[in-house]
Amino acid sequence: MPNNSQPLPSRRVFASLLTAGAGMAALAACTPEDAAPSPVAANAAGEAPSLPTPSSVGTPSAAASEPAPVESAPSATPSNTAPSHAVAQQHSLTDPTSPWVVVNKHRPLVPQDFVPADLVQPGVRLAVSGEAALLNSTTATAAEKMFGAAATEGVIMTLASGYRSYSTQVATYNGYVASTGQAAADRASARPGHSEHQTGWSFDIGDGAGACSFQPCFAEQPAAIWAKANAHKFGFVVRYPWMFHDTTGYFYESWHLRYIGVEAATDMTARGIATLEEYFGLEAAPDYF
């Protein structure tokens, strides 16, 4: 699911946002197997500084009681066309082996049980083991560079959750359904075949101090602050930005990073485009069909 010099919302504002958002803290795309409710404990989604106003593709919810100043973003291009900027269409938006694949509540993986052929364990500090410590080889190399650059500036990141197989997502999602029912499960966990973690192109970061993992307060930790300001330099974007849940389908996750390549990530950042849906001219996906 990074920070620059923009101020964070107050605790009072966030508390009111939680109330108006009807359970916002339970809504997350990242649901590690050990973080789901019984049989797996709910993962939190969070708070963070403001991001640029989306185009007509995704309008932020009125739940924000005190919206921060924003600047307009360019309008989106027609569906399934190249983005309206200098970066030419380079990769597929549907092939799961593509760094530009867009996976959301309207766009499942094809095939849904896709397994990356090049999963590796990156040479970074790990907070997990097993499949969750894996990424595809391209993402792993970029992550190693990013974690290393952060460390030179005194910021220690950990890999908190990487690859998640289809079978793991089945167990995670079914745990939510059994505990809370399908409607609530769809607000808390990606359905099997709809999780970016399955592609190997995304992962969750933790802070070296271990504070606030998968919680709203993670946005205030050094790892999240550094990533928000610098991740694009290594090809990553924060996939689920603040107040764009009506576009992405998930509330802000300051820990969830997605690799799309340095050129595209830098372009998105420079142009103030917050979501992949807007960048690639795709429809908003707040809910499943």
C-alpha cells in the first residue's frame, strides 16, 4: 500500500474518519496469513498525509472530515490505452508476468492460480519466512537497491510480506468469510486471484524498529516516511494511497509497495497521479462485480 514533508492528519481527524468510514481500519488488500481473523487476526488499513486529487476515475470518499490541500491531477486516458504522458506503452496490463499488470476487484489474475516462474528471496532484512519472503527476481533486485539506499540514510526497512500463493489467499480469505461473513470478508481481504501479492510484483514493508506493522500508525514510522519520498526512484509506488479507496477498492496502506519500473513510477510521482487505475486509464474498482 511513503511520506514527504506534508503533515499527517491529527489523531482527532483520524478518529472521526474511522467513524465516518464505517470500519475503515479493517479494510485492507494486504492480509498476511498470520494477520487474518480467527482462524486468521484482522489486518488494519490506515491513515496518512493527503495525496493529489484523483481524476474522474476515482473520487475520494466524503468521509474525510478535514481534507488537506490538494492539487489537480491530469485526467485519465480511455480504458486499456497507453497512459497520457511521455512514457510509451511498454508492457501488458493483463499479463501477470508484466510489471504493469493491474490487479484489482474488477481485474483478477489470468490464470487465477498464477505462480511467478522466477521467485527468489531478496538479500534484505526479513520479518517473515517461507513463501512470504519471496519476490519475483526483478522486484527482488529493485528492493535490494531500495533497502540499501534507505539504510545509508539511517532508515532500516524489513520485508514484512512478499509473495502469497493462490492457496494461501484461499485460506486467508476463507478465514475471514468463516469469521465475519462474505460481505465483511470482501472489505478486509482480497478474494483469491485478486491479490497483488500473488504476482510477485508487490510486497509490504516493516520498520526496523518493529513498530506499527500493518497498522494506521505505520505511516508515521521512518520506513513509511522514507518510502513515500523515495520509492519511485527504485521503481515502486504506494499502491493504495490515502483517500483513493473509491478507485483502488482499499483504504490507505502505507506499507504496500508495487513495482512498475523506475520510468513509470517517477512519471506518476512527477505528475501527481496517485493510482495505477488513473495512470493507465482504467475504471475505478471499489467493489467486486
